[in-house]
Amino acid sequence: MLNTHGKRHNPPFKCPASQCSAAFRYRKDLTRHQMSKHADNTEPGTRLYCPYSGCKFSYEKGRGSARKDNLSRHVQSQHGGQL
């Protein structure tokens, strides 16, 4: 129990990117952070794009999202649709 509590105050998984001070309790959270915040470090083709043309998350605009849950939330809230 004490070890789990200690991880809250001193997370063992630190982001290796320079200029990033993020740290996480679990490796899966670090991996998700790297995929979504440091997209340059991800493999090509892993970005997800909004199907509505002209949207800032569309392929033409190039922003996209690294996470399907965020893209689904975007499409539902901004375009009133679903993927």
C-alpha cells in the first residue's frame, strides 16, 4: 500500500522528451502521453482525422488526433455526428 501511495508523489515513469516534465504512475499512461503529445515520435499513419472537410482536425488541415476517444468526442460535440 505504501509503495502505491509513494508512486502518486514520485511517479516512476518520466517523459524522455526534452522540455517535457510530465511523469506518470503507470507505463501505459506515459505511452498514451507520448502518442498524443509528442506526435513527431510516433509512427506514420497513427494519426486519426476528422471526416468533415475544412475542420482543423481534418486531413487537409493536418492536425488530427492520436486518440480515437478524443476524435469521437470532437466529432460528436463539434459536428453533431458520430464515427
